[in-house]
Amino acid sequence: MSERNGFLFCADPLSASRPDPQFAEDIAAARAAGGRIALLDHDALLAGDAAGAVARVARDSGPYWYRGWMIPSARYAQLETALGARGCTLLTDAVGYRRAHELPGWYEEFDGLTPRSVWCAVAPGGPPPAADELAGLVAPLGTGPGIVKDFVKSRKHEWDEACYVPALADHHQLASVVDRFVDLQGDFLAGGLVLRAFEPFAAGGEARVWWVDGEAVLVTAHPDTPGLRPAPELSSVREAVGRLGLRWVTTDLALREDGVWRVVEVGDGQVSGCPAGAGTADLFAALAAAGAR
Ligand SMILES: Nc1ncnc2c1ncn2[C@@H]1O[C@H](COP(=O)(O)OP(=O)(O)OP(=O)(O)O)[C@@H](O)[C@H]1O
Ligand SMILES: [Mg+2]
């Protein structure tokens, strides 16, 4: 058997020498696929100590896939550098991670398949754009309902106050939802502000499709609705994933009320959540065996 890729999992915050039990199923699948396991101190990485975060990774033991909790794009770049200093590489580099993880990075390739979106930079903890600036920004989205999020996450659990805008034409209402969103995100606001045209989706949940080197190797439910796993039509999404050209990504697909499958968002597969019991054996087998590029 040829050399398998390794997997860098998060360590258990309570026991640095053990993997985080939240990822036990994935670790078992990675081991079964013959991949080496190494551990990352995610808390140390997010605190700015990238060298300390990878201190347990053996020298010259790469290449690695990362698998674990989300990492802000700038911290991922520090992870890449710290691993490089130990003679190890990541199979998804920092530029690729940012492209899949943040909406402005993947939007162009999925234009036409995903709700129309606009964005602007906002500093974490900084002020939201002024109301007239927002009005100009959303003009291409029309006057109907909209969705507010940052480059990575929404506040969907605060739907009415910080996520959903009933009418983008109501600039006062728009500014109020945006202000609340920016305020609640605080220092955790990722990249900037995204505004999207709202599209009515049918009940039935989102399918999370896992792509490795352009192939759909697994379809799971979205972790929010683990009991619902729709079976989407994938041909146009496959083309867009090919254009994006990244090695391990996810796409979340929802059926619009008019019967068209839509891409709700794209993610870096390394940090996409997977519902318990989804069966990741084939996914990890594909990842372990993925060739050098
Ligand atoms: N443009 C849209 N039109 C209709 N519904 C939307 C739109 N954007 C988001 N939603 C709804 O809001 C939910 C959260 O949006 P989104 O997935 O973009 O945010 P998120 O916080 O990154 O979620 P997660 O990472 O948990 O998937 C979606 O699952 C979908 O139900
Ligand atoms: Mg989502």
C-alpha cells in the first residue's frame, strides 16, 4: 500500500495527549483508512501560539488533512507556517482554506447556483456600515427579503433580530438587523458583512455533499436536521466544485419551492460538521488515499 495521508485532529482540551472525543467517529474512520493521527492544540492556535499548538506533531510527518473545529483564516495561515517549520504540510493550503471557508472566496464559481449576495469588509468589533452605505450595497439584491451573515457564519438562532430582513427596501429595518448582527458577533465577526437575497426553500432539510478532488464521496444531512437527508441533483454543482478546484469541500444544498436545487453555502470540508452516525468510512478512505499534487 502506498503512503497514506495523515490527519491532524484537535486534542481533547482536558487531556492534551488524547483526541477530542467529539471527533471519535472520524478518528476511527481515519485510523481504519490507514492514516496517521497527529494532535493540534486548537485553544493554543486560536490564542496566537501556533508553534505551541503543533508541538506534539512529529517532525517531517506530513502531509496532513486538518479535521476539527473551525479556525479563523488568519490563524489557519499561522498553522500552515508553524507546521512548515516542523517539515510538515497541509493538503489544503491557507489560500485554499480561505476560499472555501469565506463566502467571497467561493461565490463567483457558484454564481447562479446560490442566492445573490453582496459584501463589504467590517473590522471585528468595529462599527457597522452606515445606513446609506448599506442601502447602496443591497441595491443589486432587489427589494424583497434578505439574510445577514458574516463571511463564515450567520446568527440563524436570532433569526428575527439579527438574521432575517423582511424587506431590503426598508433601509431602517435593514440597518437595525445589521447593527444587531455586528453587535452580537463582536470580536468574532469573520471578515466582514454579507447580505443575501432570501429564497424560499421547501421543508425537508439541506443535503451536505462532501467532495474530495472533485468527486462527491458522501452525502449527509445537515447537522441541524440530522433526520433529513434529501437527495439532490448534483451535475451543475459538480461543475462549480471543479471550477473552484479545491481538494476537500462541502456544499449545502436546499430545494427551492420552485423545484430548483440551490447551494446555500460552501465550506472547507476540514471544518464542516457531520451528524453523528453519518458513516464517514468512505470519506476518510478517499482522503487517506488522495494523491500528491
Ligand atoms: N439566502 C437565503 N435564503 C433563504 N434561507 C437562507 C438563506 N441563507 C440562509 N438561509 C437559511 O438560514 C440558515 C443559515 O444560513 P447559513 O447556512 O448561510 O449560515 P451558517 O450560520 O453558516 O449555518 P451553518 O454553518 O450552521 O450551516 C440556512 O440553513 C437556511 O435555512
Ligand atoms: Mg449553513
